[in-house]
Amino acid sequence: MSDGCAFDLCDGSGFRYDLASNTAFDCRCRAQRVAHAKARNLSAVIPRRYRDVSFDRPPVTDIEPRIVTATRRFASAIDDQLDHGRGLWFMGPVGTGKTTLAMLVSKAASDAGRSVAIYSLPRLLNEIRDTHRAERSHVDLLDRLTAVDLLHIDDVGAQRTTDWVLEELYSIVNGRYEDQRSVVITTNILDRDELCAQITARTVSRLTEMCDELPLVGHDHRMDLRTA
């Protein structure tokens, strides 16, 4: 985030001043500044493979048009979506374009100056485990994962289920649910009962309320590239 005010309302401090009453109050940009500060040290880099993806060329133009249109509409109104804590939940078999579309949403948020954290769920769980072996605070990491404007988690449901995994995932989702923060989720599981069995019904329930569900069907497009 730049040093200036994203809305050109304050001097970049995050506060506005009323000279008549000699009082200060939060600028509209302050919430974003706080989120950016708390998001430091989280993974916010768009992976190299997805840095040049676009809605207007392959592989995105080869994905189900209805789902691409819904994703594009969400990305074009990214500030409003994030301000209201709305998210997207891409579900479907491997190779159908879920991660590509999710990365386009994360790119839109980053380009808009919003704080973003991008993880596969296995990597995120590894980072959480590291807090138990290092001096970093587990609670501090969860607080930062809650504060970021957009949390993008890939491969939900792909990890081996244990009580610890289920509780950590629930803590992350519930923290963002209670704070009305947006998430973008991808999962290979389409069947709701199977997903509830994998990550618990209470986590699925919260994600259902937070996100618009976008199911993708079809074959593995990566095999098309290999054949070509």
C-alpha cells in the first residue's frame, strides 16, 4: 500500500482532522492500513504461473463461460465485495480452472491496493505448525490471517483429516466469518456430505454463508496441454 491515502481524503496518516472542533477521526483508508500492517509476513505473492493470466485469453477462455462471467463480475467490484465480506468458493475436479480463477480474484484485490494472503491449505497448516516450534505466536498468526482483506486458500479438503487440522481450519474460517472478512476457497470435493465429513459441517456452513459457490465440471485441462 502506498504512503498516500487511497481515497485522497487524508494526508496519508490514516486520520482526518476537523479544525473547527480540533478533533481527529479515522479516515476511510485506516482500516486498509491496519489490515496491511497485520498482513506483513503472510504469503501475498501471486505464483509465477498465474502472474500473466487474464480473463481474455486461454486458459481462462476455455473454462465454463458462466463461471468465468461470475468471477469477472466479482473481481470488477472487488472493493465492494471485500468491504461486505463476500467471497467465492470454487469447487470441482482437478484441472478444471479453479485455482486460475481464484488467482484472478486475488490479483484484482492486490491491484486495488487491498491486503491479500495466498496459501494452499497444506502450506498454511505447515506455517501454523511452525509457530509451535518457533518463538512466533500462534494467536498472532491467526489474528493476522483474520485481519487480511482477502484470504485465498487452495485445496481445502485435500489434507489428511485429524482433529488438529479440523480445529485449525475452523478457527481460521470462523475468525473471518465473525469479522466479516472475505475468503476465496478452492476444493476438489463437489458433494456437500463428503465435504462436511472431510472438514466438518460447521466449517462448511460458515463458508456457505460467506461465499458464492461456483461449481466447475469437466475434464483435466492440464492433460490437454500435455497432449498438445
